[in-house]
Amino acid sequence: MKLPRVTGDKVVKALKRAGFVEIRMRGSHCYLYHSEKDRLVTVPVHAGKIIALKTLKSVLKQAEMSIEEFKELL
């Protein structure tokens, strides 16, 4: 299944719907934490820029989330 082309803001919103909580923003990177999974995820949030596919794949791997699960949250 193909990865969607999305901005960092949309990724952050989708992860928040999945139960992640924003713990801090440092520069242009947002750090989200999920207490039940004990996972920390870093998402680059550059003003309106689409995240590179490799970067998005890395974010999903950090969150232990499949592409299908992520697409449902968008």
C-alpha cells in the first residue's frame, strides 16, 4: 500500500487521534509520547512542506503503526 503525501501538521493530528500526546516542540520538531505503548515519536513540522516518504515511514515505525492504521486516522 502506498504512503500518503502529507504535511507534518497532519501527521501530528493523526498521531494525537491515536492516543499520542505532544510533550514538547523544539525548533521545527514535535515530540509525541504514548504512555500505553511507551513510545516516543519525533515528527518534523516545517511550515506547509510535505514530509519525505522515508521520513514518514520512519515516523510510522517509531509509532509501531501500519500504513492502513495511519490512513484511517487522517
